[in-house]
Amino acid sequence: MFFAFEQRDPNVATMAEFIEHETQRMSARVAWSRYFNDFDVFLCPANFTPAIPHDTRPFEERTIMTPEGERPYQNQPFWISHASLPGLPAVVAPIGRTSIGLPVGAQIVGPLYEDDTPVTFAELLADVIGDTSVRDLANSSIKHHPGASRPGVGRATMRGRRRRVGRG
């Protein structure tokens, strides 16, 4: 790693910048570790939209239509950064389809070094929600926890633990 800093490249962070970024990454990892003391997994959207039709325009010209309007294609990494920044295991599980048949997924993030936890939760989730190949989420009977401050916040147990599932 240190050889990368021997010849200065203006496109590469300085050693001080690298250390600061690594410190921030480790701080995020510590925060997630505290979170996973109380929760088995963190559930959040896989993306801010369901699957999108393929777009052949140049990357920088691509946009995605959302209920709030068009968004730049490069805004998509927001939800994956929850897991990728601290290096946490994550999996996306199918939870249904839109009214026009596009798949919808939920991202399941697990504790550091517990790669099996999000996979196991995805398997349990599949047992609970069943076949998602035909479910229209707009007309679904799946409801959020009544005490939740926003849709998707609820409680669950996994592998006999008395812990909760956090959702973003």
C-alpha cells in the first residue's frame, strides 16, 4: 500500500487523506457494531426504485424516473454504501414485483464477519412472504408494524435470538 504514495499522482489521495478516510471508515464500522449488539440485521431498500429498464445512453447521461422525478443514474450507490463503507455482508432478497412486473428487492445487511446472518434472514424471509414472482406490491397485503414511525420498521426474531430487525 505504501508504494502507491512514493510517486505523487494528483488523482490519488495523500497519505494523510488516506488515513483520515480510513479513520472515518473504522468509525462507521464501530457504529454498526454497536447497532448489531441490539439487532440481527438491518433492512433497507436495495435501491431508490424497483428494477429499471436497461438504458444504453452514455453513463453520465442516464437518469432514473422516480415518483419524485428524474434522478441521476450515479445516485444509486446511496443504499449500498450502508454495507460497503464498513465492509459488512449484505444480500438483496426479492420481495415482490411492481404492477408492471419489475422486481423489487430488500437489502439485508448483517454484522461484520457474520456473512451467514443476512443469507439466513433472506431464507427465513422467503419462507414468510412466499412466492414473489407474482406479488404486486402496490396491492400487497404485507403491512408495516403498526407502531412504526415509517413503513418498514418492525420487529422479528432470528435463530432463536430475542433481538429485533432494524429497517432503514
